[in-house]
Amino acid sequence: MFGTLTQNAKGQVLAIHVTDIEILPSTTRLPRADLAGGFYPEMTGGLTAAEHLAVIRGEA
């Protein structure tokens, strides 16, 4: 995916403007290990998806 991601000072996404989308292989051809960290692991600061959501929700 190509485009612009706009965040506020807290790092929260405010807007996404997509200029192009790259079709990824289906999960039947993509090794499970490649999905473990997601496609953009830097977004969560190394947290798992569940941990990241808990932080966003104020539960952590």
C-alpha cells in the first residue's frame, strides 16, 4: 500500500490517503511465520495486537 498516513502528537492515526494498493499473496501461499508480527509491526512498538488494543482502550 502506498500513500500518506497522518498522525497526531500521540501517534494516533488521523487520516489515511491511499494512492496505490499492492495485492499480497493469499494466506494459503504466505507462511504463517510471516504473519506473526503483522505487516507493519513497528506501528505497535513491539506489542502484540491484543496488547496494543489494551493500551489504546486504557486497559493496560
